Amino acid sequence: MHSTHRVGRILNTFRNNPTLGGFGSENDTSSSNENDRLAGAPPSFPPVVSPASAPLPDKRSRDDGDSTAVPEAVSGETSFPNNTSSTDAFPQILKELVDNAVDACAAACPSRRRRVRAVIEPFGGGDSVGGGTECEDCGGNSKYLRITVSDNGIGMRSVDSCVDFFRSSKQQSPRSGNGNGTAGRYGIGLTLCIVHSVSHIYPVTITSSVLSRPNWEVSTYVADFESDVVRSTSRRFVPKGSNESGTTVSVVVSSDSRRAMEGQWARVAEYLGRYQLSVAFSRRGGGGTVCSLEVLAPTFSRVPLFVRAPGEEEEKEEEIRKMMKMEEVEKIENKQIDVEEEDDGAYWNDWTGEDQNDNNGDDDDNDDHTHDDMQNFYDEKYEKDKHELSVRTTIAKAAQAYLRRDVHVENVAWSEWDLFPERRRTRSRSLRSIPKLELAVIAYGTCLEEREEDDREEDECNHEQYLAQFEGENDCIEEDDENSIHSQLSDDIGHLSQRHRYQNKSPENTDTELDLVRLVNGIPLLDSAEAAACGLVRGITSVPSAAVWRRFGLEVSERPSLESGRRVPSYLVRDSANIAPFFRGGAHQRADMSDDRDRQRHRPVGLRMSRILLIVNVSADPASLPLPTLSKGRVPMNHGPIARAWTSALADGLKKLQSHSPGLLLTGKELMRTQRECIYIPALAEALAGVLGKCKDLRTEVTEHLMMSPDTDTEGDDEAKMENNNNVFDIDIFSPIIQKRLLLALEKPVKEKKGKQTNKRQKKQPTVDRVDIDGMIEMDDGCNLHCDCENKSENKSENKSENKSENK
């Protein structure tokens, strides 16, 4: 039963260079020394493979599966930080095994209840082969951790072939039930798990079988580095049920200190939590999690990590959404307007008072469309809007489970673009096989009202702390004096809190954070140092993407350092240089409790939304995925189709988010108006002030006019400055005053236009009503205009009747 699989010198190459496979730094992390390698000794059988104690896949199998099995695929991205600790193998091995299990469940029959379970527990305490036992109470004193990953997926036909290098079923065509595979394509993941484990002490145990076979195949494997082979040391068969299939892999890794393992567990837990987002991409044939995931790690966490797959309840909800009426869909989707065209028209109307979008001529193009064509157009639009609403609802639920915060559908935008659009036209391939890039933009966080409430609570707390300093000093003060001092202190605290919050703004108040989650065929990638060279990570701050962000008044920059416990790439989002001066002028201050909702929306991005989450999913066949490294932790930076699709999806996603929730992003009209008030008007005011400085007579006349203007909003300090500097001209004094007058002049036509519209409406009313109203007003002065008007109308009617009789 002993077999040997020769792979040349590959074992030692990957062992001496762990970064090639993403398992750590270029140090020996697989074993302690040469004396501990006892590959030739017969190993003990770990308890997990015992039929009496092992949770074999048959305990979770319920329905029939697919009998057309292929070898278990090796998948997943294998990036990893450059650390020298042996604990580097722990998160990477768990990631590889979970990805394999998820892909095996995706290849199984869709009618089955597919599950993946991972158990992480301390194991063994001895240093000799066969001396390890399960340790329940050792906790941090255990030298090893046992990772057991089980699934009830399709199973392996040949376990020996799956532990060989470069043997993967991912190169084949997409299988039933899964439009694409995972990120794996090289067939080295499972073998590297054996290489970087302590298989020389505790061999790796694999229990697997396909649906058509009557027995479970239980095999153990060790990595013999001296002979440079992966060797099978034992094999036996255990009976199973007729409707059972799946795989169980048990790997033992070394553990260093308790603190180091807890840090690695935090990274693993955060990564496995991203499978909540993978559920959103599992229903459209683009990969994703189609099975439930349960992770038990009692040593690190008392609460298990559980990801629920799309089940019957979600399918029923999806059927209900398909039966929604068009009116219900339009409540959310009717806001999707062409922002660019409408904003251009509004901008033109704002400057000239004319409506550029009005079509005064006769449009005969509509006559060319028949009733059937229009009906087909609206039917296609309805189906498209309904599908997009369903996708956004699914993404909102997945993001809510991942973030553990409320996520509203209105704050979710979804965009999908083909990486190679020409393939759709030139090749007769299925839509699933065409590489696509999906982007989900999610805005979440504390709303504006909650932020204002938090500020009020903070002011009250500061108020109490400030008054506590004067409790002992105010005992001998009279009551009236005490009330006056109390009110004075309250005013002082209010001014101090406003100065602290608005004048000394911290980036937390004016900026927001953006997190990026990368998926390949719906499977999350384990972020590492290699992610810094990823085309998607760099694409957010690239030149084309920066132009897209500026179209919405935003700028994105990389964060100087990652937060502790967070492994996803993070960025800082702030208002652009053209918009920031407008917000610093005071329009965004939370102390302004105006009822104008538009004024409250004109605030910095840090007040409009607390945080942004970007989810990018590249969906393609594994053979066509552009993964340039063996660790598969990034996509190339200069890949033209991905770069073009990324920029287009980002622009489309932000545009849809703006239409779904207008309060989050500034519209084109608001940006143009802000640009006018922040750039053009100050420049014009400074130019006019410079012209006035060259003509003394004109400067004197303009100064007197500004001081005598009835609608002057200048403060007393400005007027005093103009009086004191009447002979000495200063551009810095006159420029702000002229700027204020220009702003007032731009606001005046709007008021006059509204007055003209009201006059037109009054003119459209019947003349009798106007005469009666005028008559009633004149009666207060003692005039009988109303009666005179009636007498005049009677005289006119009599004269007309007399003329008619004479003519006859």
C-alpha cells in the first residue's frame, strides 16, 4: 500500500523558498531540524481518521450527488505576509483547504445541502512520532494545532493524483452547478499544505470518496525532503452509504506562542468572514459560495463562525421579488436618470435662465417607433431594473452580515462589465464563460442625525465637566450671579466646542475611509504584501480612476498604514481641492440647523457617509485568469481589459449610487455651482479689485456705493476697514467684499424669477376675481370702485343693445 510520487527537486525548492507558494518568508518553516525528520518510521494514525470518532462526510450527506467525479481541485490565492514565524503556515493551509472544499461542493449536485466544516483544535504534546494525542486542556501549551476541513462535495476519484504537483481539474471546462472555478489553476495548493505541515511527525490524513464507490478511502501522506518525494504511508477503506460523498483533510501544524497564534486567528477570522460577501455572487453562475461554512475554533473563540448559504428561504424571497409590481420597483429605480445630461441642462439654466433641454420643435422621430417596439423596450427595461434590484438586495444582505451593520438598498450600487466585449460578438460561447468584472459600491455608517446627536451628547458631557471645576468656588455667590455665571459658562463651552470641532477639524470629521475586498470567481483573496502590486488595488488611485473620482468631487489616497486586525486594502476619501474651500466656508457646519435639506446635504464626504466598501469580483475560467504568480495573490497592473473594465465599472457604479441616493454624492449641478463660487467668483473679485486700485475716482465711487447699499451683508469690521483705508487701497480688503456682492447678485435673479412666475399665475386667473379683490381693497379707503365697475359694465351692455336695435 506504499506508493511514492516523485516530483524532482520541487519539494525542497518550495520548502526553502516559502514565498513562492505564499507560505511565509525564505526561511525553513516546515520543521525544526534534520534529526526530527523520521519519514521512514511508521506513523501513528491520528484520531480524526478513526470511523468511531471522525466526523466523516456521511454524517452530513442527505441527498444524491453527481456521480461524474473529477479529481479534487486545488485552488485559492496563496499570498502571505513576510514573517519568519512557523505560524505562517496556519492561516494559509486553512485558506487552501477551505477553498478546495467550497469548490468541491460547488461541483456537486445542486439539489444537495452542501456544507463545509472546519475544526481547529490543539493537538499533541510530544515530540516523537506516534506520541501525539488530542489535548483538550493544554490550550496555549500545545505545540501543534490540528486543522480538519470536511465537506460533502463531489469527492476525489484518485487521492494520489491530487497530492501531485501541477495536477488540477481547474483547467477543464466549467462543471455543472458552477459556472467558473475558484482562483486555483496550478494544482500546487494541497501539496504545499503537506510540505509546510509537520507531516514528518503527524502525517496528513485524507478521507475521500465519490458517490459511485461503496467505501471511504483513508490515506496518509508525508513529505520526505531527503528523497524529495510525497509518500503515501498507509491506506485503508471504510464502508459508507450509497448517497454519501465528500472529502475530509486533517493537517497538523506547529504553533509558537499563544499571542502569535491569536494574531493569526484574527487574520483567518477576518478572511473567512468575507465568505459572507461571496454568497451574493453565487446565484448568477459567477462562482461564489453555494454551501454553508462553519468554523469551530474553541481555543481562540467561544463563538463559531458560520456562513449560511442561499437556501430555500432566500429562494422563496427571490421568487416573491420576481412577482413585484412595476410600481413597487419604480419607487427605487425611478431615480436612475442620466445625471450628465440633466446636470448639463441644469447648469445651463443656472447661468442663462434658459432650459437647454426644452425641445420647442416638432420631433418626428417618435413616429418611426411602433407600438410593439415601445412595448418591447419597456419590457426589457423592466426586466433589467428588476434584475438589478434583486442583485442589489442580495448584496445589501450579504454586506450587512459581513459588516454587522445596517445597510440600505438605496446605498448599494452594482455594475457589471465584460473584460473582452468582442468575444460576445465573435464567439458562440455561453455568457458564463465570458470574463467579467463586477463592482459593488456600498455606503454605510452613522447617519447625519446620529452624528449630530453624538455631538450634542459630547457637548453636554464637556459642559458638566467644565462646570464641575467651579462647584467649590460658587458656594458664596448669590443666586442671580450664579445663574449669570452659569449661562456665561454655557456660552463659553458652546464656543469652545464649536471651535474645537470646526476650526480644528480632524480627518475623521471631514474624510471617510474606503475598504476594498477582492474576489476571484466569488472566492475572497487572502490579502498580503503581494496585494500592493495588484492591478485592482493600484487601480483605485490610478490616473483614469482619479479622473472618475474628481467627476464626483472626491479624491482618493492610500492610507499610511493598515489598522490592526484589518487585512483589506484601505484608502482615505476626501473632498477634492475645488470643493474643500466651499465646505470650509461654513456651509457644512452641523451647528446650522436650517430646515433646508439641500443645504444640509452640502457637507464634506465624512459627514455624508461614514465609510465606503468596494467589492470587486473577477469572473472567468481559471485557465483564462490573468494571475501572473504562483501564489495567485494579484492580477497584473498593466492588464488593458481589466484596467478599462475597472474604470468603466467605477464610473457607472458611482453614477448609479448618486441616482439611488442623491444625498451621498454631489451632482454635476452642485459641483459646477461650487466651482463657480470657489474658483471663478474669487478670481473675478480679485481682478476687479486690482482694476479699482488703478483708478482713484472709480475706487471712491464704488466704495461709497458698497457702504450705502441697502442689501449689504458686510460686517461692521469691513465697513470700518473701508473707511480707514479710503485713501490707501488694499486688495485683500476689497476683494472679499466684491465677492460677497457677486454672490448676492447671483442670488437676486432667482428671487426675481420666482416673483415673475407668481405674477404670471395671478394673471391667468379670471379678471372678475381680480376686479373684486381690487374693489374690496379700495373700499377700505372709502371708495366705491366695486360699485362703479358694476355700473360701467351695465352701461356698456345697454349701449350695445341700443346699437344693435338701430342697425336692425
